[in-house]
Amino acid sequence: MEIFRQEMRIAIARALGRAPADLPGEIEFPPRREMGDLSYSCFALSKEIKRPPQEIASSIAKSLSAPAFVESASAQGPYLNFTLRAADLASGTLPEIERQGDSCGRGSEGAGKTVVIDYSSPNISKHLAFHHIRSTMIGQSLCRLHRARGYRVAGVNHLGDWGTTFGKLMVAVKRLAPPGFLEGASLSGLNDMYVAFHKASEAEPSLEDEARRWFKLLEDGDAEARAMWTRFREISLADFNRVYGRLGVVFDAITGESFFNDRLDSAIKAAVDAGITEVSRGALVVPLGGGMPPAMLRKQDGATLYLTRDIAAALYRRLSYGFDRALYVTDAGQALHFRQLFEVLGKMGFEWASRMEHVPFGVLLMGGQKGKTREGNVVLLENVLDEAVRRTLDLIIEKNPGLEDREEVANAVGIGAVVFNDLKNKRVKDVNFRWEEVLNFEGDAGPYVQYAHVRAHGILRKSGGGDGKASDYSLLREKDEKDLVLLLARFDETVAKAARELEPSVIAQFLLETSAAFHRFHHNLRVIGGDADVSRARAGLVSCTGHVLKAGLGLLGMRAPEKM
Ligand code: ARG
């Protein structure tokens, strides 16, 4: 696509008697399809030469000597719109996709740059709840998108593994659990201990003080407290890793809040040395502007806070990764926390604070409720995955009982459907989870895209992989062919855009559109059994579509089965 753009830039510049480099603005995809395939907006030029953009557009249109691949060029208001010849478009773009295969969509604008992505970051000793899928899958997709564009990526899990709640759990284990409990305990067992603690502390409020004492012991490095906490962490991670494994999520580092314990004093000292702190009623705070409440670094009783750990973590990350950009993927509810964090780091004199960003997302609703069952219990992530797989398996048994590896396919499709549902709309929007929408094979859902990929493979299997001759893509001139080619040609910059805007939904929407265009193509035109040369070119188009769909699904963290 880049080559087409360059040539058009040259032609437009020539019509204006300028050098291509002096032409302001870009050759872009028009907002509406009926405007043409590419367009040039004359607004920037209008500002520069102080003539109305409409007038500029029509004068360029008159004097333009368009390159041969342009079928028509016309002024429409302030825009100059171009329609490309289908044959040139196809032969100019498909060979490249064919060459890249499943690794299409990669780019190099991130080469030499590092981005740290903090995502998932659940609190330990509780199950991953369904809502954790949001940060987890948005974050992992952002990692994949950045890697695809050449960035060095560090995906970090900032586990919530420190805090007074672990004191409670210790009291419960010591007082209420059978001896040896922690050796064989599961995460559910730990959850039961929480419940047991809360019940017991109602009758015996002094247990709360005891819990605080145990947490203090942990902070002071007491061996028994430390051993129990270590088990809490191990038990939790074993459970988390099983779920992460099912979701295909891998972290580059799991450095939880506890990791920063012995880095807190130096972080606080750096803030004090910068002269930005103040003691307010015994607590150490940083007064902030912008109507923000002051940031507290240390409480009156000496305890540090979530924010203190994030300051230490930022210093550590900057030192160990030298990042160009640092992202924090959490729900929108933490916006103030991150504004405070970035502001404090900025005041400490770190210019890189301006390159840190909170990547917020909306809430996950189930039947209008915030990830809760009708009875008010939290919905567990793994239960949703299990149900998705079970429902998918039922569908497979009903529709395609002979399918081999059906368990495997049910996993790829069921879990993929839940993931796609989470990523398909702009991340700041709330997600309303409805099974009928999640597992839709007809459109707007993950299975629809995976099914398009399956169909592409089915066609290629039937067409027998061709006769080995190279495709002549200039034979692809039908409207349905061109529509599909145009989408495939846009994949590369779609991936760049998704990474730039931190929006996996850009990929998801692109995949839905491409699947729809592919279904139309396949419905209206025959790939097999027509003219041999046309068949070969069409099979090539099908194969390119398969590559793009598979690469796109991969960027969302979804698998692309070849049968389903
Ligand atoms: N553990 C936190 C929570 O569950 C999220 C941590 C996000 N990352 C960070 N560096 N603060 O809400």
C-alpha cells in the first residue's frame, strides 16, 4: 500500500509544482467506502497557501496526471479521491502477504524502543475472578501488538502480594486450620480461611489486632510468618498459572508488590531529597496540583502504601528496562492513583514520567451486574472458561460429530470466544457478557472469525494446493475480490494503528470486516472449477486471507484451528 501512496504523493506534488516532501498531510483511507480507495485531504494545504480546500482539490484534479494504477481521481469537496485499478491493487499487495505468510502484519517502527506493559496484576490468595480477564487479555494483546511492530516488550505482572490481609490469613491458618494444612492446601482452601477468619473475628474482635501483629512480623522478616506467606504466594501462583496457560498468557517478569519491599526506603529518600515532600499529621505526603489530593508515601504509623510500591517499581523498571514508554493496564477506577504516581515522578525530576501512561478499561457486566452471580458471588474466570468450552463442545457434537481433536478445537473456540468478546469493542467501554453473543458463529464474535479461517483452509484443501504455478493476481478484478484485497492490504497499517492507539479492538473489528468480505467473496464467486488461471489467483487470495486472519487472531491471543 505504501508504494501506491508514494506514487500518488509524487503525482499530486507534481500537479502543484512542488517537491513530494513539501506536500503537507497524508494519503489516507477515506472515512467512507463510497469516497474511493484512498484520498488526500486539502485542509493542511489550504492553511498553508490560504485558498479554500475545495478550490485546491478541484484544481489538482484538473491538472493531475495520475499514475496508471489509478482508475479514477476526482475532487469531492475538500478531498481528492482515488479509485485504484483492482488488478494493480491485487498484484501490488498480495505477493507480499503471500511471502510473509502467517507473520504478516509485522513492522519495524518500534525497533530499538522498549515498552514495559504492566498487566493482569491480580491480588494473591484469592481466585482470578472473571473481571481479571480484562486487564489480562488487553495487556497481553498490547504486548503482542508491540512485539509485532518491532518493540522490545517487557510484560510485567505486578502481583498484589503484600498487605495486611495476609496477617488475617496467617491468624486463620494458625488458629482455625488443621495442622499441616498449608502443605496440601489449594487456593479454594485459602479462600475458605478468609471466610473462617471473618466469621471468627466477629465473635472475637481481638483477632484483628492479632492479624496486624502477624503482618508486622512478616514485614520484620519473622521466619514463620515468611514461610506461611511464601506458601500463600506459591499456592496462588500455581492456580493463576493454570488459568494463564489456558489463555496463552506468558509474562516476562512476575515482580509483585513484595519485590519492592527493600527498595521502598530509597524511593522515599529520593522523593525527600527532591524537596517535594511534606509532613502532614505525622504522615509523609507530596502535595500535588491539578485539584488532586496529596500523594501519601508513608502513613503516620510508618506503613508504606500501594503508591509507594508503584514509585519504587517505576524506578526499578526504568533502571532495568530503560523503557521508552511504560503502560499500566487497569480498570478506569484507578485513574487518580496513576495520575498521582506520574505527577510525583515528574516532580521528582524524571523526564520519563511523561512517557508513562494509564491504559484504562470499562467494567465487565454479567446480566447487568458487575461480574457477580445472581446470588452476589464473584464469577470465577476459570468457571467461565469451562462453561465456554462445554457449550462449544455441545455445538460441535451437534453440528460436526465426526470432528477429530474436538476437545482441542472446543478449547480454542470456546476460550477464544470469551477473549474476543472482551476485546471486540473499544476498551474504555463496559463489556456486557451474554452467552448468545459470545458464541455467535454468524457474525460479531470470535467463532465467526475463526470459522472464516476454517473455511479458507477448507477451500485450499479442496483446491488441492494448486499446480505450483505462480498466481497472476491481476486477474482479480471483481468487486468482491477487490473489496477483500483492499482489506488485506490494510492489515499492516491496521496493526500499526492498534499498537499506536493501544486498542486491540482495532484488530477485532478489522477481523470481523475481513471475515464478512471473505464470506461475500466465497458466496458470490467460485474458487474451484472455473478458468484455471482465475482459480489459481482466487486460491492465492484465499490463502492470503487465511494468513491475515490467523495473524490477526494471534495478535488477540486467539488460536486459529483449521477445522471446527
Ligand atoms: N493489584 C492491583 C489490583 O488488583 C492492580 C495493580 C496494577 N499495577 C500497578 N502497578 N499498580 O487492583
